[in-house]
Amino acid sequence: MSTSPLEIRIAHLEGAYEQVTARLGSIEERIGSLDVKLENRLGRVEDKLGRLDDRVGRLDDKIDIRIDSLRAELLLRMDRQFYWMLSLIVLAILVPIFLRLLSL
């Protein structure tokens, strides 16, 4: 039983196909493993982003409260200064009038 050159070539090709199949299977397993790792990391990143969004929301609320407090305090001070200035203007008008009345 002699093997023909064609049978030898076919045997080599079959061996090469088996090696390619084995390598592709190995690559597929590695890609699957990387896919699982990537999904896990993406899940963790999404969790951290959710927590970060919560923190930013709380910080935004605190800033809004502080701004409202400062605005109220500023308006109160402006009211006080306005009334103080108004009192001075009224006194500046009334004092000369009273002085004229008293000097008569």
C-alpha cells in the first residue's frame, strides 16, 4: 500500500486544518474570557458612575441651599441699608425745616 502524493498533501492539509481549528478555539476562549472581564468592569464603572451621580446631585442640592441662604442674607442686609439711608435722607430734609421753625 503506497500512498500517493495527493493523499500525503491531503493529510498535511487535514493536519493544518486541525491546528487552525485548535488555535481558533483557543482564541475564541480567550475572547470569551475577555468579554466576561470587560462586562464585569463595565458593570463596576456603571455602579461607580451611579454613585458619582448621586454625590453630584447631593452636592448640587447643598449648593442650591447655600445660595438661597446667601441670597436671603444679602436681601436682608440691603433692606437694612436701604432703611438706614432713607432715615438719613428724611432727617436731612426735616432738620433744616425744624431749625427754621424754631428760629422764628
